[in-house]
Amino acid sequence: MRYDPETHRSGPYRARRGILLGVCKGLAEYFDVSVFGLRLVTVLIFIFTGFMPIVLIYFVLALLLPAEPVVPLHSEEEAEFYGSYTSSRRMALHRLKRTMEGLNRRVERMEHVVTGPDFDWERRFNE
């Protein structure tokens, strides 16, 4: 099964290349509507309802919506990790810590082999 990042989005997000915090662009991409149309509706609501309601809603959305991934996700594992990070940073940090501890153990084993008494540098160098 081929991974398709477009169909794997778990929810709306803020676009990184939006005009003002990326809320309209992210919502437009999620709901598959025109970015220009959504921005136009937002401005019209701003004009006809006054300053506070739409600005307050817009900034609350900017605070609550997760940011779009910096690097495009190419696998389901990457999407799962990004989803876990955006929903629970503590779990994602715990996962990264476990991964780094595993890598550290592997490096320590390699160092033990390379610096051990059985490793004959002179013989390997001359070959």
C-alpha cells in the first residue's frame, strides 16, 4: 500500500506559508476550498460583525491548530510520529529519548569492539 500524505491528514492545521499565521490557508487546504474564497469570507465577516468576534476566533484558531509539518511526510511512520508529537509532546519526547538511548548503546558496543584489546590496528593498517 502506497502512503499518500494528502489522505492521511488527521485534522486541520496552520499552513507555514500563509499570509497571517496560516489559519485560512490551512483550513482551506483541509476542507478543499479556495484559499482566496475563505480569506474573502473572513474579511467580509470582519467588516460586517466588527473587530472582536472574528479576530478573537482567528487568533484562538492560530493558537489551537498544530503547524503544518516542516518536511513533507513520506511514510506512515513519519505521519504517526508527527501526529503523536502534535497531540502529546511528552510522549514524542519519551519516544525520541528511547530511540537515542538505543543508538547510544549501539555506539558504545562499537566503541568497545574498536578499542578492545582484540582489535589489531597495526595488522588492519598494513593490510
